[in-house]
Amino acid sequence: MTFAQWIITTGATVGALGIIFRTLVLPVFKWARRLEKTMTFVEQQMLPNGGSSLRDSVNRIETRLTVVEEHLTIRR
């Protein structure tokens, strides 16, 4: 193999690897990073934090519903 053929083969290989990285590997990494951020957000919403999480909202609704149920059962 001559030096020119070696350079051409090396360049083609590097180019092919770059295309594979850009079209396959990089999107998978971006997807995994986005999934990790989403899962972190969901986990944070499942823990009470003093008022602004989804868990706090559910707890407030449950408390209000209990008060309404008690109010309705006392009148009957």
C-alpha cells in the first residue's frame, strides 16, 4: 500500500466514523441526557417540598376532600 492509498483509506475511515458518530451515537447521547433530566424532574415532583410540587398539590386536594366528606356526613 502506498502512502497516498494509506492517506485516502485513513481519511475515508475517519469520515465514515464521523458520519456514524453524528447520525447514531450523538442522538442517542442527547436522548439519554433528555431522559435523565425528565426523570429527575418527575422524581422531584413526587416528593413534597413545601408547596410547589405535584405531591403537595395532591396532599392539599386530599385534605380538602376529607374536610368536605366530613362536612357532608355530619349533616346526614
